[in-house]
Amino acid sequence: MIHETITGMWESVVSSIPSLEMISQYTHLKYPYVLLLFIILIIAVIILIRKNFITFKDNDEKKQYLRKKRWLRIFVMFTRFIILACIFIAIATPFTFEEKIVTGDLSIMLMADNSTSFELYDKSLAGTLKEQLEMSFPAQLKYLAVGDRSALGDGLLSGLKGDDNILLVTDGQNNQGKSLRDVALFLANLNATINALYLDPVHDDTNIVIRGLDKAVRGTELTFVARVTQVGQEKPYHVKITMGNKVMVDENGVGSQTFRFSRKMGEGYHKIEGEVTLLEEGEDHFPENNMYYRTIEILERPKIFMWSQKESYFYDFMIDLFHFAREDNLAGAEELNDHVAVMMNDLSINDITGADYERLVDFVLNGSGLIVYGGKNAYDLGGYRNSLFETILPVNTKSADPEEARKEKINVILLLDISDSTGGYFNAEGDLKVDVEKSLAISVLDFIKEDSQVGVVAFNADAYVVAPLTPLSARYDIEERISRLRDGGGTDIEAGINKAAEVFSGVSGSNSIILISDGVTSSPSGALAAAERAKRQGINIFTVGVGGDTDELTLKNIASITGGHYYRPTQSQRLKIIFGEPEEDDMCNEDRKKAVIMEPNHFITDGLEVNAVLTGHNHVAPKSTATVLLATCDGKPIITAWRYGLGRVVSVSTDDGSGWSGELLNAENSEIITRMINWAIGDPTRNRDFDVDVNDGNIGDPIRVVVKSKDRPESDLVQFKQIDELHYEGYFSPSEPGFYDFFGSVAAVNYKKELEKIGFNNDLIGLVKATGGEMFEPEDLQGMINKTKSVSKRTESVENTLRWPLLAIAMLVFLLEIAVRRITEMW
């Protein structure tokens, strides 16, 4: 106990020592620790000056000499101090930053969209603007996209050399190639400025698109969303959507609207047809996008082996959705591979033999699912801890002793994005994203346990330690430092993660990063690589997205890699469950604990709300690569998932609803259970001897068809080649919309993908502002000219070192000392 206390105190002292980088920022010295040597050397010089190396006949002669040389010795001591001070400060390398205006190329590059969907806008506008701008400075015109391929990102990249001033004439709809967001950020790092135009359509168009699942299990109620988009003048229209012979939507509308419809269906393929028809005469520029086709395959009930030694209400509850075979031992499943998942219900380690374990491992490694329910005989109550069986689970079994959980020290780094892109607006009220980030960071401090250590790292193109790891009791200083942060510069999340990981170097305990950002970064792949390195260091990263243009995919991937979670600002209070102390009330105490969704972006939990109270649970902790999806109000995992080989494993650390978790099975909450089972199953068709995998597509895009068969398939539509044992692949290039049959499987083909996204893409506004550009009305020619002139003069921060002036002062003082000594000797 004493050793642990001393160790903890030492770690606290070490973590409070400021880093070289922090001292450098405050002192404006590159190598500040050199000054420590200066102090030691000054002491040595004083001793040497005071020491006499002359031999005297007697004390009177010595006193007379010292009295005569007294002022000279004081002068020499002073000059030596000045000389050494100048030399050591020069070695420490003092520096200043100077803002310099650099004049660049006064010109503009117009990049125009010439794709089919851009026919709704004035295609002659780019040429007209070029002629007008050329009267003020050189202007070039280049086309980004042509025909049915709107590869705007690829078009932006080609032919640029850096420091470019770009004016986009496009609707911002990118349907192929590199992401427009990623390219815009890359160009910002090349000092390129992207401006764009607000555009009004010159033609009217109305289209329809239907979205929904491609496959589902029989008995599942499915919801589809039909989106009608109108560009230009809003006109009344009629929408009719049919599924087979049944009419699902038969409504009128005006303007862009969304129509939803739901239905349960029987097994097999079902065809959905949607049509939008204008009710008044008027222009509809692309009549071919008024009809949309879609298919949905309803699969037979998946076969699940339920290993349970008792009757279960859960079994009766799910029998309509899944085909269960229940036995009290695994030996009862003679052909285990005929099932797509195994569900274990409240079994102790004594019920699982070595042979059972081997069968389960092979079963899951080959792509099947495993769901392990808890109860009074499982996990901590069933001897799972440190067992061989525990290695396949996404959790480790823990002791129920609360003192054991309190021993682990919690360390948290708040990683804040202060780049230029966070200077954009968070909402219509005018709040800036960077201000929202700082407010969130300060509020997150309220969610963290008082005995935790917290540090702050900020990043733009580089990363900076704002506050080292310090006890949360010093939160006032932490808040002050956060509030003083200012936005500016490029964006490199990788640099931020690396710097935060450096701060954790040598620090024991539970180490976590809370990244607050809009996710916009110069290198998404670099950020993911940094997350991988952090994971190997045992660091979890939780991400909070800020802003309507947040790159949620990047932030979700960063969190997922390390076993963390992604949250939107309104969901950030869930961090309190992870890092804070629970507040006891009627819904959160020793006897009753409310269930809370921890990862809202997983297939199992996406879009769900759970309103259930549990009266018991098993004690487990997630493994580093597992994801906690549902937890109690005090952070104890309830549903935890991970991938194991080709298969998927879910740990449910509560019972089957017979005692502790009955509320999870009521109508309000049960969808999380059905989704959990479906996720564990994965592909329910993998055990078929013959199967066809084909997806819906568009005219002009080849559709991939994969057939699982003992014999090579023959078709008038596709030529197949063998790609693996029992698997054949071919491509179908449709020329007409409609439904196409491939050996009993049906694919829908729609109008060209280019015509699905029409109208002005408002995401373009955020991307333009992220590069320091502006949006202009087409008539604002003077604004474009002024912006071009201003960005041709760039302000750069230049570092100036001040070593030579200090060395010159040291030399002058040394020469002065020599002169004074010579004069005194002449006297």
C-alpha cells in the first residue's frame, strides 16, 4: 500500500514537470534547459574569481593587494557574468516570429462543371466570367467534369501547382472519384484558395430516389424512404409507390419532400416501383429520373442453435423471427455448421468442455456468430475469469468488488481542433465551431472523476501541449488555458493524436483521448494510422463531432479503431458514464440501473433509444478492440461486441429477461435484441449450396454478379469466370431501366447515377470556407477581383533567431574588460 502511494506521488510529480516544448513556447528559447548549465557555471566562475592563486609574503601584503584590486575584481566578475549570460542565452537560441507579406501570382483559375446534371444551370457563365476577370488580371478556364461523370475532386487535383487561386463554377454534386472534401483540404495545404459561386438554376427538374435495406429477415418490419427533389420552380406533383400489387404511397406534394412507408414481407424478392408525375404543365428537364426501381430480398428465418439448460421466455419471444433449435449441451448439435449462430444462455464454465470450446472456435472463425448471455451461472458467477473460453469473448470477467475498480487511475487528454476550418459557423445563430469546441471541452471536465488527471493538447497543422497531465483539482488553470485558444492554420489530426500519445508516455493507468473536432483533416489515412499506434499503446480515443459539415466517417473510424465511441455534441454527456462518478437516483442505484446506449453509430444501436431499467448484471470489462454498445448508468457493460476471425461475437452481461432484464424484451426496447442477433449472424445465406449475390445499379455502371455454385453458371446477360472454389463472377452492363432476373435473384436498374443528385450542394459552402475562400453571387465581379488581389498577398510567419546580436555583445564586453585591465595595470 505504501509502495503504491509513493509510486502514485512520484508519477504525479513527474507528470507535472512541464515539457521542453511548453517551456520553449513561454520563454521563446529553442533549448531552454541550456540555462541550467549557465547557473552551474556562474557559481564555478564566482568561486574561481574569489580564489587567489598568488603567493604572498604575509597577510599585510595580501590585504593590501586585495584592497587595491577590489574594484577590478568586482568589475571582472560583472563582465564575466554578462559574457557567459550572452553566450549561454545564444546557445539556448532565442527566437521571435515576424509576420511578412509575401506577394504571389496575381491570377485566377476558373474551374467549371460541364457534367450532365449541371445542364440545370447556366453553362455559359464560366466563359463570361473569364472574359470579365481577364480585364483585371490573367484568368484561365478549365473544366472539372464532363458528361455523366461528376468527378469534381479528381478535376480539382489535376494540373494544380500550389498557391493557386481557384473559382469553382459548379453545383458541388460529386458522384465519382476522390472526395471533394479531402481534395479541398489537400489544396489548402498547398496554399490554394478555393472560392465558389451561389448558383440559381435556369431549368426545372423533378426526380425521385428510394432508399432502404437490400436484405432482411422474414418478420422484420422494414421502412423505406422516398425522396422527391425539385430544382428550380416548385410545382405540384403526384407520387405513387407500389410494392408488388400493393400501393404503399399515393400522395400529392410540392417542392422537395420525403415520403416514408413500412411493411413486413414474406420470403423471396420483392419489387418496389416509384413514380413522380407533375400535375401541371411545365418544364421537367430530365424526364428519365421520374421513375425509380428497387428490390428487397426477404430471407428465411436463420437457424440458430440455442444452448440452454432451462426454458426461456426469450425463446418464445423470438421464435417468430428466428428458427431455434434448443439443447442443453453442444453435443446435441450434430451439424453445427447448418446453423448461422450459437446462443449460449446462462452457462457456467463447468458446462463447457474442451471439445465444446474447440467446436465454438472453429464455428466462429469460419464466419458464424456467437451470442453469450449472462445470468446467475455465467461470467463472474460462472468461473469464466482467466479461462480458455474467455479468450473468444469481447470482455474479460471482473470481480464485483467496487474497491478493485477504484484502484485504476484515469488519465484523460482533451484534444482540441483549433484549425481554420473550426472558424466556420456552428449554427445559424452565428456561434463559431471553435467556441463550441472550447465550451464542450470545459463542460467535459464536469464529467470526469475528481481524482483523475487531465491534460489538454491543441492542434492545427502542428500540435501543442496546452496543459500537461495534472490533477483535475487544478481545473481552473485548465479552463483558463482552453479559453485562450485561437483558431488558425491547417488541420492535421494525426499530429494531434501523436502529441497526445507522447503526453501519455510512461503514464500508468487508464489512458484516454477525447478528440473534439469537425473531423476535417489533411490526411484521413494518417489520422487512422495514428489511431492504430495509439491503440497499440493502450489508448482509447473518444471523438466528438462539431459542426454540420463534420466528417463523421473519419471520426467514427478513429474511435472504432481504438475501442472508443463517436458522439455528436448533444450526445457528449455519455462521456460522463465512461469517465465520471454516477449520480444515484431512482433509476441509478445498487438495485436498479437504467440502460444507456454508449455507441449510437453501430448497426445494432443506430437510431435507437432504449428505455429499460435492469435489476442485475454480471461484472465484465471490455477488451481493447471490443465495442460497448449498451451499458448501465454507471458505465458497466451490458452488450459488447467484436469480430473474431471471420465471425462475430456478442457478450450480453445480463440475463435473458427471466429475472434482471425483462424490460429489454418489451415492445419499446426489443429491437436492440433482434438487431444484435442479426449482426452476429452476418450473412445468413452463407450456408446455401447455390446463391446469387447481385445489387441494384444504374445505367452506365457495370453490375457485379457473383454466383456460388458447383457448376459454372450460364446466362444470356453475363459471361462468368471462376474466382474461387464454387464462386463465379461476371458483370452486366444494362442499357435500359427496369428489373433483371439472374437465376431467381432480381436486380433493379435505374436511370444514370449522375441524375440522382441534382440541385446545389450546400456542403460546398463549408468546404470553401475551410480553405479560406468565399462564396460569391455571380454578379459580384468586384468582390471576386478584390479577393484575388488579397490572396495574392499572403502573410507568412517567419522565425528569426537572435544568437548573433548576443554573441556580439559578449565580444564587446570581453574587449572592454581587456581594455580596463590594461589601463589598471598601467597605473
